[in-house]
Amino acid sequence: MAEQTGTDRIRVPFAGPGAGTAPLTWGQKAILHDMRETGWAAQMPFETGLKATIAWYRANSEWIARVKSGEYQSYYEKNYGGR
């Protein structure tokens, strides 16, 4: 698979595979603009990064369980509530 363009990087996560012909939304265009403004560049090919992200989530199921349980919300309320 050829390296993706910035537009491809936005379309896939937002609209899923096969969305290459759909026009970009204002929000998607804003992300592309921010990527250009900050000089952001991918550190690895998209598919490699996606596989690494999935592997991380699979290896960190305890973290996911805590997030899904809402446990983190009590932490934020305790430390940041009332600000």
C-alpha cells in the first residue's frame, strides 16, 4: 500500500475505509490545517501505527477496564472538581 496523503489520514479514521471520495468536513479540514501549521509528520506508516495502537489496547486491558468503569471520573472530581 502506498503511503497515505494528509487527506487520506483524515478520511480513514473519520469515515472509515472507502470514504476517499466524500468531501472533507470543516473539522477534517481544520485538522489538516493544524498538521501543516505545526509541521506534524507521521513517525511511521499509517498501517504500522494502527497495528501498534491496537496491540497497545490489547496489552492494557486493565487500563481500559478502569476507564470504562468510570473510576477515572472520581479521580478527576477529587483533584480538579470545583475549579
